[in-house]
Amino acid sequence: MKKDDSLNRRFITYMANLIYYNSVNYDKKRRIKDNRFPLTLDNDENLESVLYACYDSEPIPPNLKDHITDYSLYKAYESLPAQQQQILSFTYIQKLTDKEIAQKLGVSQQNISKHRLKALSKLRRTLGG
């Protein structure tokens, strides 16, 4: 019985790893294809998403300050330096990665990460969390 259990466990582990790595590769290939061919208008599948992307009834304000409804959070956000406010806006409103923000601002990705984490910890301290 021990040999059967060991064999089953190894088989299940093998299958789990196989599924995991194939899904990672599939996602990578899909991202590469989407980046290489961003808009294919002759494909009905993409046409619907293009129409949704093009129609925007109400533009989203690009600044995070315009989305904050809690007064104490607003005051805490206002106390942050302008660069940290801008980084938080890029991160949470425009949904950019640290790497994309770094390219936009001309600094390193580590610098963006450090400023974002500093800003969040300052907000937590200010709000008493």
C-alpha cells in the first residue's frame, strides 16, 4: 500500500505542476499576442471590447483626490508630498504598474515602490491604523 500511495502522490504532484506551468505559459503567450496585436477589428470577439473601450459616457478624473469621500482620508492624502500623491493616483486610478510609472516619471521602479509604500504607511499612521 505504501508504494501505491507514493506513486499516486507523485502522479498528482506531477499533474498539478503540469497544469500550473501550462497555465503560466498560456497566460504569457496570450499577453504577448495581445500586446503585439492590440486591436484586431475584423474579429467579432474583439470588436465588442473595442466598442466598450471607445465609449466613455463619463470620464474618470485622473487624480485620486477627486475620488476620496472620507474627510479624514482626504486630509491625510493632502498632507502627502505631490510626488507621492501622483504615484498613488497612477497606481489606483490609472492602474499603472510601478514599472510603467517609473518610465513615465523617469525614475527607477524601486524608487516608485519605495515612495508608494511610504505614502501608504504615512496614510495608515495619520489615520491611526
